[in-house]
Amino acid sequence: MTRAIKNFLGHLTFGTHLDAILLGNAAVIVAFHRVGDAPDPRGLTVTGDMFQRFCTFFSEHFNVTTLRGLVEKLESGRGVDRDLVITFDDGYRDNFENAAPVLDRLSLPATFFVVSQWIDSAVVPWWDQDDAVRHPWMTWAQVQYLHQHGFEIGGHTRTHADLGQVSAAVAIEEVLGSKLELEHRLSSRLDSFAYPYGRRENLAPINREVVKAAGFRCCCSCYGGINAQQSDPFHLARIPMSPWFLTPHQFGMEVAFGLSVLPC
């Protein structure tokens, strides 16, 4: 099925309110990385215009809520009904410069999962090194500003470690270490965690237990899928947002009909 057909079906689905039936017991968590207009061969960047279109679509067709609020619902067994959570991974500066103003204008909450030792640094991750580019990180002042203005900050390890490969001892240093660093910088408790890379194989079962033991209340993946009322907060599914979605309605159609899970 082509993306153009999916876009058409998405308009039909949301125009006729069929989404209210298909997503009536579902919570959606979306994951962005970068928001900007620079070329990106890896598909980690959504343009500023497309980000605004997505956010407008979310606000019109979903109940956009905080990750903390969704976790509280799941913990208490309360129902979910087209709840949607907006998240960002890694801590790129364009999140602050390009995404946060759009979220502010539309009064939408979001969670920013940041790699604690990359903030205010000159680190270039391997994928940017391979592409011979450098995308700057947020400063601590910018992370603190987001926190002070109501956005949630979450843990994403200290160095973007693959928790499917490292030992439990290293995982403790990465997971708990990031939590303590962020809580010190923000003078506030952190509840939310998303593991780097986000595929099934990138979090060993023993290291998921490390996330729980560190005091987080949830753990997010990033290989697609939606969450039901019975979902375990430590197995939360997220949908990676990329240029694959040519329109918000294509995204909506794939989510509504369960096509948003990536092959692993």
C-alpha cells in the first residue's frame, strides 16, 4: 500500500471519526529526535513545517497529555482513550530552538529524554560522525528552562549506552548515574526513562530491572506500536517520527490500523 493511499485512508478514518472506535482504548507515544530543515540521510530529522503540522493534527484528534499523566493512568488501571504523548530523544539543541516554541504556541506538553553527559558538550555521536555532520546539544540552561516552563525531562543514560549489550554494573552507572546527574541539575525528581536505540534487542531483561531499581516509574522503547489500558509502564511502546510519514494523516492511518510497528 503506497503512502498516498495511506494518506487518503487516513483522511477518511479521521474525517468519519472511525478513529474514535479504532483508538478508543489506546495511548500513543511519539518520539522525535531533531526538528529542522537541514538534509538528513538517516531520517532522524522532521522539518519545522512538518513538526507544526503533526502537532496541530495531534491537538485536533488526540488527547495530548503528559507522560507522567499517562503513567499514572496505567498504574491505577484507568482507561486510556486516544491519549497521545510527545517525546524527544537525546537532547539536540533544535528541540529547544525549533520544537519548544511550537509546543508553547499550541499549549502542548512534551517529555525530553536527554543523554546527561552530552548536554553542554561537544560530543559527536557515531551516526553524526559517519555522516560528517555535527548537531549541537542543548545547554544545561536550556534544559533547566524547559523544566521550569512545565516540560518533563527524562533519563536516556549518561552516554547513550546500548543497554542490550552492557553488563548490569555498567547499566547501573549509565541509568542511575544519568538520573542523579539530571536530578542534581534540575533540583527535581525524575520519573521517566527511555532506553537508547529503542529496539527490542537494545534492552536486556536484567537491565530493565536496573531501570526499575533506579527509581524510574516507566521505561520507553522506540520500535513502534501503541499502548492499551493494561500496558506495563516499564514496557511502553513509542512510534519513531521520521520523514517516512509524508503527512499527519498517513501517520494517523498507520497508527489506527496497527501498521506502526517496525520490523526488528
